[in-house]
Amino acid sequence: MANEQNIQRTDLARIRPDAFLRQPAAATRATGKTAFETRLEQALGNDPETQRRTREELKTIVLAVQAGFTDPWQLTDLIFQARHPELIGADLSQSPELLDEWNDISARLVQPMLNDLAALQSSAAPGQAPGGPDRHFVAPSSDDAAPRGVGKDKMAAASALDPLIEQAVALCPGLPPRLLKSLLVQESGLRTDVVNQYGYAGIAQIGRREARELGLSVGVPGTESDERLNPSLAIPAAARLLHVKAQRLTEMAFSRYGTPQGDEYWKFVMGAYNGGEGTITVAMGHAYREGLARAREEGLTGPEAVAFAREWATKWEHLALGGETAPLALAAARYFPKLAAQKFVEIRNYPEQIVARAARRRTAAG
């Protein structure tokens, strides 16, 4: 059981960035290195000027997380744009060097720092295992470790959403409540008042166009007139939107390329929630054609080749095989030409994280 002193020290809402950076990293406690020293070694070597900049960037990440910004993409943008303010809004897809820098910030600074924060957060909650290296930090909720001191209130508020979620899934036949809740955690950390820089708002991060389609009034975005900020309206709307995505995928993609089964089905639907059903349809088309080519290499023809291709195209992991020429990467380049590389990674990881989180919670519940 953590004592009161530990609770105070590990409350992310109160900890100073300098204090966090002086704490030993979990992986290096035996050597006595601090999280900051470890991060510098991993990220940028021993150049003093580069280390100075990195120290400020790490502080910025901690401060941003304390302020409620936990999306890795946004945090990476924050650091990249601080380095290159003249490139805000610029198209990075034409510059491999800038894309490499953006990805380097994400891989070497943002994600490791979020993992450190997640581990710190978990250490403050009795009965919860520390976050592993692949655990993505999200805002505290009943589904993830919460900072002590505010954790009970947040957990109670999150639990209060469960009846809404249980009722809402009826609007999307077959959708397990655990997956809808995990999607809401992914989108907003179960915070109801979030409005991101692109205008998506509320616990389900619904855009203005989708809100109109779902019958929600936006009014003045981010104010009381914005119904996306009302969880009793936004959660059912999210379930309806998932049902719409599922119907469109059935018509556009599944009927042509095969229908995924089990959790795989929901990975495709949730991929469409994030990246659009058009993106997923194009990606499945590429995967289907790749499956046909593989079938022919195996000597399959006719119905057997088609069956192989449909089976291949209905596995989410197959959409991400091939790097820049992966089916999902090609689809992202078509629909998000200015953000293709970043959007590919985001759409690829989004449903995997949702399903994995839901599975962990189901296992923990027995």
C-alpha cells in the first residue's frame, strides 16, 4: 500500500517537470541514472547544446500532459512546431528529412516520455501493474491507472458513464460495451469537455460534419450549446456513428473483399471511425489484390485463390505490411496526401490499441 508521501510525489497534476526528470527511470534504477539522463542517452548522445534543447522539450511534454494533452500526435506536433515555427501548417510529405525528424521526435522523445509517465502513474495506484514499454498513456479513467489524490473522483465519474455505454451499444448491433468504452478512452481519456485543434469535440471527439449527420447541435463549438460535450448525447452518437461506418464498410468493402470476423471486424470499423470508410475500403482493395498475387504464387486458382485473397484482406495486420507500400499506407496517401506517413501510423495503431485495452480490462475483470 502506498503511503501518503508516495501519493503526493506521484500525483502527475502536482509534480514539477524538473522533479519528474530527476526520478530514476524504471529500466535503469540499478545503475542510478535518472529518467532524463537515460532519455538523453537514448535520444541525442552527448552534445551539450542538443541536450539543453532536449531538456526543455522534455519539460514541455510533461507540462503539456499535466495540462491534459496526452495524444502522441499532438505532443509530437508541439515539439516539432516549436523547433520549426515557420513550418506550421506546411506540407511535410514532400520532405523526407522533415518527416524523419517528426518521426524521430515521436519515437525518441514523446512515446518514451509517455511510457515513463504511465509507469509513474501506475506505481501510484495499488493493485495495478506498472505500464509496460508498449503501454500508451491516456487520461485517467476507470479503465486506466489514475493519479492518487484525484483518482477516486475520476474513477467514480468514469464508472458513472457505464450505464450510458451499456445502453448506447444497442444502437450498433454486436458492439461490445468494453470496445465502445475503450474507444472513448482512446479518443478523449473519458473527458467530456475536450476540443482538439481540428475542431473535434467531446468524449467521442466527433467532428462538426459528423455531428450534423447524427443530429447533434454544435452551436458555438466548445460552449454549452455544443451537444458533443454532453456525454448523454455524444456516447449514443458515437455508437450510431460506428454503426454507420459498419454499414458503409459492408456495402463498399466487405461485400467485395470479405468480412472480418470477431475482434478483427471491429478493428476495421474502428479504423473507419478514425480514418474514414473510404480509406479502409481502398486499403482492403490493395490487400485483396496482394492476396490474389500471393495465392497465385502458391499455385492457387479460381475460387481457391479468391478465398485466399478474401481471407488475407480481412486481417487488419495485413493492411499494414510493406512499409510505405503497405495497403493502408497507399490509402492514407490518397486521402491524406499532406499527412500520409503520420496518418498511416495513426490509423494502423488506433484499433489495435482499442482492442488490446479492452482485452486487458476483460482479463483483469476475470
